[in-house]
Amino acid sequence: MNAVQPPPSAQDDHTDRTGIAPPCHCDGAAKAADCQASCHLNDSSFRERAREILFSGRLITAGAVHLIGLEDIREHLGDRWERVKERVHVYTDRLLEKMLSPQDVWFRHGDSQFIIVFAHADIQAAQLICGKIVESLHQSLLGHSDTSQIVVKTALMEIDGSIAVGSARLDELLNAASQSKAPAGQPPSGERRRPSLAAFALGNDEPPPPPKVLFRPVYDVRHKVISTYTCRPDLLTCRNINQIIMAEFLQEEAIFEYDMEALCHAVRTYDELYKKNFRYAQTIPVHFETLASARRRREYLQSCRMIPPCLIPFLAFELEGLPQGIPNGRLAELVTLLRPFGRATIVILREENTDIGTYARAGVKGVGLAMDFRDGDQRCIDKINAFCPVPRKHGLFAYLDGIRNVEQFQAAIEAGAAYVGGAVVGKDSEFPEHMRRCTERQMLFRARVKARRESA
């Protein structure tokens, strides 16, 4: 797929080269939004560029030039647009590379628009692809998309050689596409629930709820402070992911969906709190399954590129689900991919393994062990005592997650853990809290008081 520069004769201004102003028949405030879209559709600059492209001699079987705009995103971002527009342009470029064919051509038009020329797709298919591109942009950058407000502009060459400009809204395109493919007697797509592979795998007709992300406080043993939070799924999200067992790829997609939600939710939350001068360290989980797939890795890293630079020094990535015996080169590649977006990469384990030396050589900064809630206290303490010395032997810090009570916490401190998370430190919550300073003695005292209350 070719990203080309605009024709030299085409300028970014909107001077009407034909000398004919596009007609506007809008009357009344109720039609203001439609008026803006319609009038902008017929701007002479787009018509002139379409004329140059269509008469350039290039083989364009579809005979149409399409324009998609980021005006809604620019308006939503407001004053932030000037600061982030370069990153938005890069993200859009990457999305176009992903969704268009190698024969298609596109280039940027002005500050917030892209012109696309399809080599073979017919007009309806091209409009639908353009609409889905803008929908993906809205979903990734704004967290939502309104298909009724997404408009695709199309310039067509008429028989007499003139250029006609039209528009189509994404919701209308989707509705027309679904009706054309649906068997007779079936309701339109708007009235029919979209099938869910996850729902099929779970053996019911109800799609699972979207993944929910909570923030778990982590105690920094060296600095005697709770100022670090890691993302964890709520109980229902864990249950839904674990129940999808019919096909491995379905479980991987569910994990990927959670990783994307954890990343976006953590960054959005921190961005809002950062503006209020709220600072903390944030650890974001990402599973091996997400980074091992080229498609999923590409989408995940595209989202990482949208992280505001001011947040990067406060973020770390927590690799989960690494296979036993992962080669050093493979792990080093994953660490390198994540390095531009955070201050460190750590590994969280579900069981003890012998690969910690490999982790150190690959650039990992720390290794964590998640306690199994099914293990009794003595089994957990044995795991803690066996695990903590190993990362420190290789120059890594040791991190323990899922510490539930006073005995486990005390064992973690004595074994040399650098960070401790779990119910004994604090409950998972919907938002990070302000930094709290406390010594191990204070932590133990609070835990004992809490245990007495719960047993009373």
C-alpha cells in the first residue's frame, strides 16, 4: 500500500478553483450540524484534488476518490489537539497501512483529513472501509464512536467529465450492508444482537460483559510507602476468561481484550489524575499471548504510541504468562518493544521456574510471584522463602502479589521482597489513592486489627 505525497499543484488552502461556490440550503439551527457536514463536503479543494487524481492516468477501477476527516476528534480534544496531532497522524497512518491493500493510495489533506484512492474496491465497499477506519480511530482515541456522526466523502467523475461530491454516513452503510447480506425475513442488524464467539464458547447466548479493571495497591518495602498500583481484573472478568476453554484462540482474544482495556483504562485514569498533580507509579499487565501474535502485538503497540510522554516515566509493564524455557532473544525482543513506553519491564509468575537468569539477561528489572489463593499459609510461606533470594541473586528485585495475611506479609519482609501487594496491603479499588507512608510495623498492626474485626 502506497502512502504518497499530494500532487504538487494541489494546495492545502480551500480556494474555489472552479469559481463556483458550493450551494448551501441550510436553514435553521436544527440543521446546523448537517449543514456543516454538507457544506464541507463540497469544498472546492477536495473537488480539485479529486479531479487531478481521476485525470492523472492512474488505473483506478473504482473511479472514485474518498475523504475521511478527523474533525470530530480535533473538536473533542480541543486545546490538546496541537500538542497531540502529530501522534494522531502517525496512528492514523499505521491504521491505514493495516486496513488498506498494497495497491491503494492515500495521503493527508490539510490538518485533519485523509484522501484515499482505492485501486479495485467498488464505491460501496470503499465507503464502508473508510467508515470503519474512522470508527476505529474514534474508538481508540476517544474511547467511543457514534456511527451516525461518521461521514465519508466521495468524489465521482460524471459522464460529462465534471466531478460530483457526495456523502454517506457509517450507520447507513452498515445497515445497508447487513440488509443486503441477511436472508429474507431476518430483521435488520440494528434489531438483532451481534453473535459472540465468546458467548458460544461459554455455552450461552449472552455475550460476556466488557472486562473490568481495578487498581491494586503495592507496598514499597524500601521506601516504606504505598505509591505503586498495578492493574488487576475483577472476579467476574477472571471467571469469564477462564471459562472460555473450547478453543485456545478464543481465550487468547479474551486475554487480548483485557490487556487492551487495562492499558487504555490505566492511561486514561492517570492522564486525568496527572492534570490534578496526582503522581504514583503504575504497573500495566500485558500477556505473552498478546505480544506473541503479530496482529495483536501491532494493535497493542499502536495504542502504546498514544501514551502521553509525561506519563511514560511513571509506567512499567508486567509480562504475564511467559512460557517455560522462553529463549533469551525472544524475551529481549518483547522487552525492547515495550521499552519506549515505560520505565521498566517486570515479569509476574504463577509458579516457580528456573528462567530468572534469562529474564535478567533480557533486560527485565524485576520478577514477581503471584500467590495461589488455594494454598494454605505454610505452603505460601515456603514459596516466599524459596522464591525471594533467586531474583536478588541475578540483580533483580523480588515482588510478591496476593499476600493475604499477617503471617505471609511478615515472611515476605523477612525473605527480602522489594514490593508486596495483596489484601493485607489494601483492597482492589476503582481508582488509585493518595500516597500513604507506613512502616512494616504499622502495616502489621493494621493487618492484625483488620483480622480481629473480620473474625469477630
